[in-house]
Amino acid sequence: MSTLLDRAVEAHGGLDNWNKLRTASATLDIGGAIWHLKGRPDMFRDIALVASLTRQHVSIVSPQSGWQGTFTPDAVRIESLEGHAAEERRTPRDFYRGHAQDTSWDRLHALYFTGYALWTYLTIPFLYTYPGFHTEELPEWEENGEIWRRLRATFPDSIASHTREQISYFGEDGLLRRHDYTVDVMGGAKGANYASDYQSVNGVMVPMSRRVFAYDEARQKIGEPLLVSIDFRAIEFRSE
């Protein structure tokens, strides 16, 4: 691992502790302008999830809207809380061909995107130590009166995420401040994902709040609109 990745992993709780954990469960709200643009404004309000930390598998339940769904890189499925009226899609990433940022989504489009995105956010920076990842430290970045160190991560083809190259910014305390990417399933739309409100959960430092904005060619944040908001109300990691 790079020196920066070592520092970030240690600041977030350490690899020894992380490697003992197997699952995460959480309750959260997801909002923001992108969901109105996609025609799914309230789909992920007041949801609960269970995610594997060792493979890409996320289950999401929406008691308010009466559905439950599962995400893996190879398939997404949505059904009623009683297990009826299932919708399923194999090789789901193939169904975004020709999509732009303003292309409408059905429920399976939205579930695939949200499943891989939440899994990525829950596992960074430990994710970058998994097999197949390559990291490189980039020049420092100044923002909010702080100097942030930047790490470019190249994802293996086996991991579903926004795009293959993503950049994470870490503060002097080693905690993630910002996470940049383009979104392949939205025609390359840009996202600057800001992490804040850290809490220690089972020995892991977790940002309970995330705010995603666009950024310009100089990587400066575009403050309006707020594209995505993620607010965790509760989260727990388990070793089983």
C-alpha cells in the first residue's frame, strides 16, 4: 500500500479491525436533485440496508413504499415486501447504453446505481486494499482552508462502481473529505462527494453525511444544485 493509503486505513479504524467485519446494516435517507431528474424522487427515502463487506451484495428495504430489492454486479431484483411481483434484470449495466444525465430511470436502473454506490461508500478506504486495486498519490489539494492529500484508485473490472478511476481526498487527520468520480451510467456526469459528520462505529470511522455536487474542469465544486444527499440515521458493522 502507498503511505497515504496506509495512513487513511489506519485513521478509519485499521485493517486488522476491518478484516474481522463481514456485514454492515444501516437506516438512511437519500435525496437530491438527481432523483427528480431520473423520475425517482422518493424511491430511497427512509430505507434500510444490509451489505456484505467482502463481496458486492446489498439488500435494501423500503417499508414506506412497500418494496425490497437486492443488488449484485450481475443482477438486480425488486419485489414486494411479501415477495410478490418480482422484477429482475441480469447484466444490469448493459441497460444504460446511450444514457445521459437526464435520461429517465426505471426502478431497476435506480437500484443498480444505488447498490453499487452505497457499497463503494461504505467500504472506502479499505476497499482500496482489496485484490486488483491500484493506487497512486497525486499532488496535494487546497480546499476549505485545509490541505488534502489525494489518492487515485483504479478499480478492477470485477467491481461495479461509478467508473474505473476515482480520486479520494484525505485531511490531515487521515479521514476522507471528498471523493471524485465520473458516472459511466449517466453519460460521464461528474460527482464531487463530500463526507462529513464522522462517528466511530464498531471501531470504524464512518461519515454519517454525504453531499454530492458537480465539479468544473478545474475540479472546483459547483455549489448548485445539490445532486445527491445521503444521511445515515444508524449504522452497525458485524463480524458475522
